[in-house]
Amino acid sequence: MKGLKIGLGLVLMLVFGGVGAFFGLTLTAASGTVRDTLAMKTLCAGAVQTQRRGFSGGVVGYGTSAKGSRVYEYTCTFADGRRETIGYDRAALTAFGVGTGLGMLGGWLGAGVLWTLMAVLLRKKPA
């Protein structure tokens, strides 16, 4: 019975971690606000000011699906006067990674709660 509980707990962790990672990545990809916030909090940790400057990129796609892209450049200003400019590619990849990781951690937390609940409900009753 103990092996079953441990095995079920591991399966829960894997499934919930995977689902959480998927939802974290999806939320980050779908929402520019979430993507910007995650990127700035991660890449500009300790900055006193951050700003996003947009400029039009080239055409993306072919035929009827072609559209202009929107690309951003992020600038972080630190207390010592140092400024760092971060390109959109680096910021987007960082945000996707952080979103996926946070989603996975949330999934693992949910699985841990369910596993604990299962262990409490399935414990042996004294004979």
C-alpha cells in the first residue's frame, strides 16, 4: 500500500507539473502584460526604473497572413546610474522560461496537496 501511495504521488507530480508548465507557458505567450512583467522582474532585478520602447519590425508571414510585427526594447536603469538595454528576443525567451517554471511549481504544489489528502484519506485504520 505504501508503494502505491508513493507511485501515485509521483504520477500526480508529473501530470500536474506538466499541465502547470503548459498553462504557465500559454499564459505568458497570450498576455503581453504578463510577459513584460516577468521579463522585467527577472532581467531588471533591483532596477529603480524600467521602460519599454516599441518600434515596428518587419513583415511577418506570407500572402494574406502577412502582418507587421511589433517589437520592443527594454531599458533598465539602476540606482548607480548604470543602464542596460535588453532586446525583445532575450526578454521573451526569459519570460517564457520563467512562466513555464512558475506553472510547473504551481502544478507540483497542487499535486502535493492532493497527494497529502490522498495519504490522509487512505491511511490504515486500526483493527
